[in-house]
Amino acid sequence: MNASAMLRSFCDAVEQHNGKALAELFTEDGVYHDVFYGAFKGRARIAELIDDWFYRTATDFRWDMHTPVSDGHTLYARYTFSYRSLLPEAKGARAMFEGVAIMTLRDGKIACYHEVANAATGFVDMNFAPERIAKIIAKHGAALKARPEMARHLVE
């Protein structure tokens, strides 16, 4: 499957609430690192991420991948993503995000999915209080600082 077809299948699976279809795009031991919910390893857990976690507090997903670039081992794509939030404070608002998907590929499947996302726009769309947004962003900052590749950036 070429990169564009894989990305369209990826987005379609999320939009269609079809965790099994998304999971089939991954290797058996594949890992999906979600910016909100963390790591989900293996096809059963990846399907659960979509069918349970994503749709627990949201509906009407829309996901588009733009300008994919791949060397056959790594696939990058800019994305736009939105959903209608079911959280009470959102009052049915559509939360919109943009980001970059980073996928490690193995044997034509996704072995690892990471994303870098601008989540702040969606938090504002969902009417999150400024203190709540600050708490979430601080948590993301702490996780970034804990990653091995940030070690030299922490040295004064």
C-alpha cells in the first residue's frame, strides 16, 4: 500500500469508528502514541483506543493528512483533525487541531505512530478554563523534558 492510500485508510478508520480497520494498518506489536491518551501497544489496544477512548467523549471525527513524505522507513504527514466534543463545558463545539504524524514503518505496516500536535486550539474550542489548559500544557512540557533526546537541552 502506498503512503497516501495508507494515510487515507488511517483517517477513514477513525472517522468510521472502526478501530479494527485502523489496527490492521499496524504491525502486531505496533504502538500508537496518542497526544492525549498515551501509548497503546498491539492491535487489540489500538482498536480499543479508537472504539472506546476516542468515541467516549467525542463524535463526528474528521481527519485529513496532507503532504506526506516517506523514505520507506519513516512516514511524515501534516494533519488537520477535528471532532464534536461531548464534554459538558464544550456545549457540542467542534474542537480543531493540527499536527504532524510521524510513523515508523516495517514490512508495509505502521510499527510506531507518534504525533506532535497543537492541542491548545482545541482546548479553547472546547471552552476549557485557562487554568486547565495551563495544567495540561505543563504535563506535556514535563513529558518532553523527561525524554532522553532532551537531556542536553536541560544542561545549564
